[in-house]
Amino acid sequence: MALRSTAQGGSVSRVVPKLRGGTVTDPRNDVHMVVTEHGCVNLKGLSIPQRARELINIADPEFRESLEHDAKTIGLL
């Protein structure tokens, strides 16, 4: 899966700790590789905390601290 790390002119992170409604077309265990302009990660076989950490690492640097905080708050890390 390839995506830009931000939307709305860089004001919103596309890497998020939790989805808000809507349809999920790719279940989390089907997604192995994720690519943004900040890197590429292989999520295959990783635990949920490991997956969260790897996704935060390829998020836009401006949002990494808040993503880590949110992930801890909801129990992903």
C-alpha cells in the first residue's frame, strides 16, 4: 500500500492510530508493505505494538509525537 503521509496541504496526517467509521477494504493482516515519502515498512508477522511503531516511523515527522501519544492512550503501545 502506498500513500502520502499527509492530506489537506500537510495539515492532517494520513497515518492514524484508529479508523473512524467507514469501510475497510484491506484488513490489517492482509497489509504487508506500506510506503510513504518517509520510508517503507514490512508489517508481515509483526505484533500490533510493533506495527504501530513502524507506521509511526514512516508518518510525517510533524505528526510522529502526537501519533505516539495517541497510540499509547488507546493501548496500541
